[in-house]
Amino acid sequence: MKVNAFEVASRYVYPSLRRRLVEILHENGLKQTKIAELLHITQSAVSRYLRMDRGALINIMDFEDVDSELKKLAEEVIKKQPDEYELHSKLVKLSLKMLGKGYVCSFHSQIDPEIDPKNCHVCLDFFGE
């Protein structure tokens, strides 16, 4: 295993979740500068997410339960404006949820051919519900 689950979560899952959150906020009519302010990131990062230059390798909309949670999080971001630590915590929990449900296994095996999703149960064992 050249790429472990934590690397997959931090390098691919988390940015994909953040990209989808940016997209949802943008669909709700928020401008890039406001999204950046609410998510505690730069406007340039928001622009890269919207252009699919960042966080585009995993399509979060393929996972309805996670996408639904991101839509709820977007509402919370607009209404309550959580600080960066609370927001980060929620995105990390969603990242781990995706690992625990096995949503990332096939992607993981694409970036690391040594991974055999039929035999690897690491994420399911550690992060599963």
C-alpha cells in the first residue's frame, strides 16, 4: 500500500467535499468573495473549486447521503457562520464517513494499484458505523 487511507482522505476526499460545498453555496446565489469568507478560504481557492481545478476527482453527488449532508451544512454555514475549526471538523467527519461506508475504495484502488478492494477492509473496520 503506497497511498494509505489518511492520504486519500486528505488529498482527495476532503478537497472534493469542500469543492461540492463551494458549489452548493454558489448555486444558492452567493458570490465567490462571500463563499471564501464563510469557508475561511481565499477567493482564489473558491474560483479553483468552481472551475474544477481542485477537488474534482471524486464526484460527491454520486453519494446521495453525503451530498444531502453537505446541503444541510451549506444551510448551516449561511445561517450560523461556524468558525474554521467547527467547519473543518464537520468536513473531516464527512471524509471519514465516506471511508467507513466504502465509498472511496474503488477510487483508492485506481490511484494505488496495490490496493485490492475485495480484500482490504481497513476503512470499513476503522471508520465504519
